[in-house]
Amino acid sequence: MNQDNIFFDYEGDNWFKRNQKSLLKTTEHDFILDMIRSYNIIPRAVLEIGASNGWRLNEIYEIYGSKCTAVEPSELAIKDGRERYPHIEFHRALASELPFDNNVKFDLVIMNFVFHWIGRDLLFKSIYESDRVISDKGFLMIGDFMPDSPCKVNYHHVKDEQMWTYKQDYAKIFACSNLYNLIGFMTGNHETKELVPFVDTNNRISVSLLRKNHDNYPEKKFDKSQ
């Protein structure tokens, strides 16, 4: 079984049970919400992939009145979210298999601490799926670990399967495509949740704000003389 299915089958629920109480306090030091405010982004339709019980989407709904959609593998998190936040639309799915057709687009997609869980066999499929649902000129926000160089770390919460977390700067993959412009970037400390400039490689996290822009490829007329 690949590790994405492990999260879908049971570890997503286990993660939610371990972290449920702390989720109620996270709005006070959430880098994603801070960056949305700082750049005065007013989204109309927001998708969060790996949304847990939707607490962050609820904050966005309360502030901006956005249409909010959550994708999450944990049944327990979705059950809790539907009871707390009936105005959020929940879907149980993985990042590699988003349950939307090509006509459904969002002007803000959030993936906070999701990419490092994704198995390498499904990484590019997950990247494709996230790009597929972002409208042109829409925004993508990625939060994750940012060590000095890419690394993988054994995931110790699962004892009966070999699992890893893969830590790297995932925003670079989108920016290197030339279809996304890096608009904003901040780093902080994973343990203290402080926005600070100097953090050791194991505790450094980053949040990147990217904008999808197909106009980055201007049309060039064919020159018959060449």
C-alpha cells in the first residue's frame, strides 16, 4: 500500500485525533491567513487541499464571505467540520484525485503542509491536479518545511508501514514552469510559529504565494527569414 492510501484509510484519522484540540487555537499564528491579509487578497472561491476540519476556511469565510471548499482524506475531520461549519463544502479525497471536473475553478487554492506527505510516485499527479483547478490569474499558496536542501525523514507515527515525509521548497516546481509568478514568500519557525529570519534547517518552514499567469508566454510570430 502506498503512503497516500495509508493516510486515506486510517492515518488521516489518527492525525486528526492527535491534533484536534490544537486546531482550535491556530488562527492566532497562521502564516497562510497572515499572507492573505498582507497582500489584500479577496478570494471569491477557495479550495483548501488537506483542509482538516475546515478551521482555516471558516476564517476566510468569516472575513471575506468566500465560497469555501475542502478536500481532506480524514473521515473524522470531515465529520467534525460538517458539524461545525455547515457553510463549507467537504469532499473526501486525495490531492492526486481531486473530485472536480475541468469546468470547476478556484481563484485561491491552499496546500499547507500537504506536499511533504505525498508519495513520490504521486507527486507530479498531485501537482497537475492542483494546477488543473486554479483559474488563470488565480493564486496558489503553499506552506511546508524548507530545509537547506531536500531530504526525507522517517514518519514515526506509523509502525507497521515504511513511510516518509519529503521536505523541500515545493513552490520552486511551480515557479520553474514559468506559468506561475512568485508574489510573496516568508519563513518562520515550525516549533514556535514565529515569523523570524534565522531558523535552523530542521525547524524552518515557508509560505509561498504564487499567481498563475498564462501570459508569461507571449506570442511570437514566425519569422520566415530564420
